Amino acid sequence: MTTESVASSQSTIVSSDAGSQPLLIENLTKCFAQGDKRVLALNGVSAEVNQSEFVAIMGASGSGKSTLLNLIAGITQPDQGRVLIDGTEITSLRDPALTRFRRRKIGLVFQSFNLIPTLTARDNILLPVLAGGEQGPLSVNELLERIGLQDRATHRPDALSGGEQQRIAIARALISDPALLLADEPTGSLDSVTSQTICRLMKELRDDLGRTVIVVTHEPDVAMWADRVIVLRDGQKLTEFETKQFPDAQALAAFYQETVLSSGSGAEIL
Ligand SMILES: Nc1ncnc2c1ncn2[C@@H]1O[C@H](COP(=O)(O)OP(=O)(O)OP(=O)(O)O)[C@@H](O)[C@H]1O
Ligand SMILES: [Mg+2]
């Protein structure tokens, strides 16, 4: 597989307010209480993601990937550091400005899907629009078709498989055409063919619409679609590398394993 072999998008290309400044992550630190202990989930992480860049975040379970994504989305507040999205410091925004900003700029795919159980697949996808967001160039029917679930539009989440729920969560994140898509293991419950379809869709967002995509993943096959990989270890940025240096996902996987295994451990419990 190569990142070049991407089918071109059939959607009408409509430019939206994607912003032009890089996403800045500055010295993010976040501690959580766990009983009488405190866990340093993120410890001074800094990174920069350019507009229209597709970045994968990799790292072992517990290395801080979801914490980082939640801080970028403004769902969690950092103890230290800040995140700037297109010049706006999201880490200093509070509701209702924070919700407004997120609705306008960010599409989020949670690790746990977070679908509303009483709503159909169609209405779950439309939720950001029903909540006052603007609909992007892809209609709900087009999105259902792209994710291969046209015939599941009226099903409720409990009548959908894990992989189907995951695809609905992805379509929900895309309905308002966000400038920034944040996805936490969006292919974790998918078979390899469906997973590649979702990766292609995310790559098209970046190639054809200029969107910025940040994906947390454990899978080298998924990371290979990205331009760059940021590796976390024990709440710190271990390294980052470009994917174009690798001929295939196996080569990326081998490099990743070697890099992670050759570094020291040091999960910090305070
Ligand atoms: N709300 C929370 N309360 C207490 N501890 C937390 C909380 N969220 C995360 N942690 C801890 O912070 C560390 C990083 O968690 P995080 O969820 O960011 O890891 P992750 O890299 O996303 O892991 P996974 O690959 O398993 O999803 C872990 O040790 C976790 O137990
Ligand atoms: Mg996680």
C-alpha cells in the first residue's frame, strides 16, 4: 500500500474556513488523581501540526494519546501549557465560547464512539447540525454511502455492530466539515478493508479539502496514510518522523517497534 494510491474524491469541493495557521501544542502537562496517587498523563508535550497536514499519534496503551487529543479539543483543561488552533488559544476558552469554537472548527471521533442510544444512525450523524452547527459539502446520505452504511440509516446504535457504530461516529465528525478532525483510534473496531476505506476518506479530506487530520492509532497500516507520526511514551513526546521514508506499513512498524523498545521506560506516578 502506498499513500499515493488514493482514489480521488467524488464530492463537490467547497472551501470552508479551514484557517491558515499551524496548530500549536505548547508544553502540555496533565495530571490525574487515581486514588491517593497522581498520574502524570502528559508531561510537557510540544508539537506543531500544519494546516492540511495528516498526523498520526502512536504510543503504547496509557502513554497519553487520548489525553493529548482531549486537550487539543478543549474537552480537558491542561495543568500547564496551551493549544492554539488557527491562532485561538482553545485552552483558555470557556463555555459558551468553547462549545461554539469546537462546533465551528473541530470534528471529534471518540475512542468510545459516544453515540446517542435513542437516535437513529442518520440522526446521530446529523447531531452537530441539529445542535446549531453548519452542514458541510457532504450530505448525510453521501456520508452514509461513503462509509458503506446507506442501509443502516434508521437503525439505532444497539442494532449496529461495533464497527458500524464507529463508522457512524466518524460520519458525525465529518457532517459539519470541520477544519480539524481529531479521531481517537477511529479504525480500532474495523476490519482491514473498512479501515482502509476510512483512512482514504480522511486522506481525501486533507488532499481535496485542505483539512487538518490528527488520528490516534496503534496500527501501522493506518499511520502509513499520515504524513507524519508523533510517538508518545509515558506522557512525553519520544520522537516524530515522516512516513514517506518507508516503503510500506511493515517497514514503518519495524522502525516504530525498534524506536519504542530502544528507549527507556519511566511512567511517572507522583
Ligand atoms: N480521567 C482520568 N482519571 C484518572 N487517570 C486517567 C484519566 N484519563 C487518563 N488517565 C491515566 O492517564 C494515563 C494516560 O491515559 P490515556 O487515556 O491518555 O492513554 P492512551 O495512550 O490513550 O491509552 P490507550 O491506548 O489505552 O487508549 C493512563 O495512565 C491513564 O490511566
Ligand atoms: Mg486512548
